[in-house]
Amino acid sequence: MSRITSDPSVMGGKPCIRGLRITVACIVRSLANGASIAEVLVEYPELQEPDIRAALAWAAWRMDVDPPGTQQASA
């Protein structure tokens, strides 16, 4: 998943595509709202199809590692 980067100086450290200011969450949200991969690529012309697929793979991996409802509340 080398296309996914996290840098505290870019978007507050949120996972982004190749260091761009486009977050994984933004891509996944667009797809969840019904956009096609082609539509996302038009909306974000600096992306490539493998970037979209990497964002989906990263999101799936995160769900396996830390599913919703399993995070411990901070004290």
C-alpha cells in the first residue's frame, strides 16, 4: 500500500494518496455516495485508478485491524 501515506504536515496526518492533500476517507466517501471510479478520477485528475483501489484496500485493512465499536475510550 505504498500509495497511501501519512505525514503530520499533510492533512493533519490523515492517510492520503501519495502525499497529496486527498485523503483516503474522501475517496471512500465519494465511492460510498455513489460515484464511480471514473467520476472520482474526473473530480481528482491528479489521481490514477490504482490510487482509488489502494484507498479501498487500505480502508478494508483498517476495518480488519480496528473495527468500529472496538476502540477503547480515552481516559
